[in-house]
Amino acid sequence: MARNRSQDGIQETLKLRRTISGLVQEDVADDLGIARSSYTYYETGKTSPSIYMLYELAKLYNVTIDV
């Protein structure tokens, strides 16, 4: 399945927000209650976060989700 530009944007944004926050993937995964490998998949595009997980990520990084 081909990736679209919005998926690339999510991946880049997740990595950027994590690094700006001074966190490693393990920290974010622990905060979200998921495995580090699951979070890694979000950043690499293997899977996309669910709407619920996007909401949790937005809370973690203190940002809004705009559509």
C-alpha cells in the first residue's frame, strides 16, 4: 500500500515533537502504555496511530489535532 503525504507528515511530526521534548521512544511508549516497538512503527510509518492514540499523543506533547 502506498503512503500518502499526510502519513509522512505524521511520522515527521512525531519524531520532531519527541526530540524537542527531550524524550526517547521508550519514554513516549511508556507514557502511552504501549510497547516501544509499537511507537517505533508510528515514527517509521509501518502503522498509523489510531484516533485515540493521536489524541493521547497530542495531550503528551501539549498540541492540538487539526484536520
